[in-house]
Amino acid sequence: MRDKAMKPHIASTRDWRFILFTGLILVLALVPLLGWVYPYFIMQALCFALFASAFNLLIGHAGLASFGHAMFFGTGGYICAHALKVWAVPPHWAVVFALIATLILGLCVGLIAIRRQGIYFSMTTLALAQMLYFVYLQSPFTHGEDGIQGFSRGHLFGLFDLNQTYVLYYLILLLFFLGHVLIARIIHSPFGDVLQAIGQNETRAQSLGYETARFKALAFVLSAGLAGLAGAMKALVTQTASLSDVHWSMSGDVILMVVMGGMTTFLGPILGGFLFAAMLQYLSVLGQWVIVAQGTIFLACVVMFRQGLIGTLARRLRRSL
Amino acid sequence: MQALYSQLLIGLINGSFYALLSLGLSLIFGLLNIVNFAHGAFFMLGAFAAPLLLEHLGIGYWGSLLIVPPVLALGGMVLQRIVLRPLQELDHLYGLLATFGFALIVQGLMQIGFGSAGLPYAIPSALQGGQNLGFMLLPNYRGFVILVSLAVCASVYLLVERTRLGALLRAATENAERLSSFGINVPRLVTLSYGLGVGLAALAGLLAAPMLQVRPLMGADLMIVVFAVVVIGGMGSILGSIVTGYSLGVIEGLTRYFYPEASNTILFVLMALVLAVRPNGLFGRREA
């Protein structure tokens, strides 16, 4: 993860990442017109992909391996669902509330977790996520094992009826697009360069005068907010928010997505999210074998395939992807 | 009062498991610099071994106690040798992910084989019944678990602090490169300490088998609590792991008596507090 050749990167329209990402968005925008792909599958994949990209902001760029990112994904979903069902606010406010809640949560968790480095950071985030899992398990608003379900998606800005599949589809695609534009903007900013420096050698970044704790905290909050947005999107799509999205296995799943696609790449987490959604969709008949398959993919990626799919491709093409 | 004592007892029992597991994690961390996410899987395998050996080979509790920890320790050493050693030179994240993947595979296979509900396992006949201590009834098996774990913790402490092998282990933790320049086979020490840690996890699982439900996810759920214990105590010292393990178990037990709603979360709250005040943990020395 730290062995990537560093080249000064400038976001330009000739960047392959830009071309491929734009192409992906265009294809996805045209998919409903073709009518041969199940739109709910794509929507779920887009949620996972944004979640993975948000997570990759930490692990791939700042070198922070959070093992508790499900807490942001799940919280985003819970707040969005609760706002729609109980507060009966329109969907745009539900998403905004979810975003605010996860940003605050990200700040609290981040300030605690970044006090430790390396594996202690991983264990701390995992433990805090588990604490939140128990809180959600016990608090009445989440309805425990049942989860929050059976709510209407409502009308966006009072105009667009999100219960119509394709209206929802384009909203999700738009949020996916905006989230990734923000991530690209962060990566290519001076802030992103400092994060990269911290990821590669934190002590050296400190010796250059950067207050690394502050940078890591901000990266953590941004990543948490984007993960929360992805969770809110998933709640909108599936019309449920449940404990499984806050469980530690979801934190493992997002790591799997990023590792499969390739850390340090921009497109890798997106591919990872799509692959993961496909695994959920098509391998669910295998039952518990899915977990075995996930573990095997983990081991295979780590032992033989550390760059991930996109990372390997990028190395082959000698391009940043 | 009776309820308080029994919660204290449960706390001590849980503390025994925390101590054994965090001790193993500390040993492994000291030499491999990774968190062994497969620890919970080995704990679970240790627990499953008891009813399986009984059913298929007719080996009872005492036989299992002799066989299971060494066999699983050997398995752990094979895992370390084949999977983890090639990753040693890389970012420690990869070692951690590899153990996580291994844990997923083992848990998944056990869920396929035995379902999520789990297997029953009876307390060995010699340890059934209990002692009346005057103020409470102490079930024999629970007393046995506490005694065994205390004895094992003490022996590991003596092994690491008082023997030549322990001195080598400490030296390898301190500076592996310099130690190998003295002609010591450090990779073998690393494998050995992984095996030792795994053996402790398997022993803890075996001790837990007659008390907790033997089910595939028993280790994973317990390990997250143990991670909090490890963050609170710091993985710097052996004694620190032991003391933190037992005392946090007791604190958890007390919470279950005085404020049961918080019993699931108390250790995580403590962890957050300790991180705010003493980022390196109570017994931690230097940053990883």
C-alpha cells in the first residue's frame, strides 16, 4: 500500500481516471433506457461503491485502517430511515440529517481513535463500533432485530416522487457522482498530498511541520460523512435500516471491497463495491459458503494479489487508475 | 448480596478468558507486530474440539485438555509459517488482513458444518457440584477455570521473565535484527511465539466449552471485547495484560450487578476514557 511510485498528479481531463469515471457515469445514466439490468442491483452497488471509496480515503490515502466503518454506514441508514418514518421529513432533509449525524459521530470517534496509531487504531475503531452496535441493539428507535422498515421515500424537494424507480435511480447516481467528485477533489488538493505523506511516513510528515493529528482527524470526519451518505442512500434504496449494517462483519466487508478493487486507486473501490453487490446478489444461494468465499478472497488478495484488480491493471498500463 | 457475589464470580471467569486471550495477543504482537484477528477463531476451535473429540474419538475432557492446545498451536505455527511469514516484511496491515481472512474461512466452515446454534458439552464429572463458601456456592468447574487460568498466566509470566527462552523472546521483541546477529534463529522464535499465543487461545476455548455455548461465532464476539481490553492495558507488558484482563472482567461483572443496561458497553466506554487520558494504555510503553 505504501510502495506506490509517487508521481505528482494533477487532475486533468486527460487523466485516465477522469475518462473512465465519466464513461462509467454515462453508461450508468443510460442503463435504465436499455432496460436489461435490474436497477435496484445497480443502486445497491452504487451505495457500496461510495462506501468503499469513502473508506479508501482513509486506508488507501492516509494509511489509517479503520475496522469500524460500519458504524458510519449503519448510522447514516438509521438516521435517514428514522427521519423519514418518524419525523416524516422530506427525503432531502433525511439525507442531510444522516450526513450531519455521521459527521458528528465521525468527529467524536476520530478524536478518540487517532490518539493511537497502527493496529491500536484498528482495534480502537473496531471496539467503538461494537459499542455503538450494542447501543443500537438496545435503543428503542432502531427496533432492535427488526430494524426500521416500511416507510415511504417521499418526494424530493416536493417535486420528484422517489417511489418511482427511475427517479430514485437518478438521485442515487447523482449522489454517487457528487460523492466521488468530492473525493477526487480531496485527493488532488494540498490536503490530500499531506494525507498521502502521512500514509507513507507519518514521522517524516511531522518533521516537516505538519500537525498530522489534525489532518488525520479531518480525513476521518470526511470519510465518516461520506460513508454515512452511502448508508443513507442504501436506506432510501432498500427502505430498511437494520443491525446488519452496523455489525462488524460490514466493517470487514468494506475492507474486502477496497482490497479486491485495489487500495490507493480511485476506481478500485468502485469496482470492489460492484463486485461485492454482485456477490450478495448472485452468491446468496450459497448460504454460509459466501463467508468462506470472502475469507478466501481476502487471503488470496493479501498473499498473491496485493494491488487488487484495478491496482494490477494500473501497474500493467503504467497509469494511475 | 448473593447476586453480587455471583456476578463477581462471572466477572472473574470472564476476566480469566480476557487474560488468557490478551496474553496470547500480546505475545504474538511482540514478535510479529500484528494483531492476530484469527485469535477468536482458534478460541472457537478449541471450544469445538471438546465435544467433537468426545463424540468421534471418545476422548474425554482431560484428554482434550492435553491434546487440543498443542495440536492447535501446531496448526497456528503452520499458518504462521505458510501465510504470515512471507508478509512479515510488508506493511503490517497485510498480516492483519490475512488473519482476518483466515478467521472468516474457519468461521464460515464451522457454520456450514454445525449451524449457528452450536453444540452442548457437559462439565466433566469430577468437577460437577460445588463448594459452599459460607457466603455463596462456588460451582467446582468455575473455581477450576479460575485456578487453571491463574496458573497458566503465572507460568507464562515466569517463562517470559525468568527463563532463557523468555529472555530470547524479550530480546526479539526489543530488537530482532540485533538478536539474529548473535546467531539466534529469530524466525523460529517468531513461529514459536505465534504457536504459544494460539495454544493459549485454544486452552481458553476448551475451558469455556462446558460453560459458554459452543458456537461458531463465540470467538469473534469475544475477541472484540478482548481488543478493547488490550487497548486499555496496552500490549507492552505480560503482567499488564494479566492484571488488566482480570480487573476488567470484575469491573464488567460489577456493572452487570449495579447497572445491567451498561454491561455490554462499559469496557468500550472505559477504553475511550483511557485513550483520552493515557493514549498508550495503562501499561503501555511505546507506540507501535
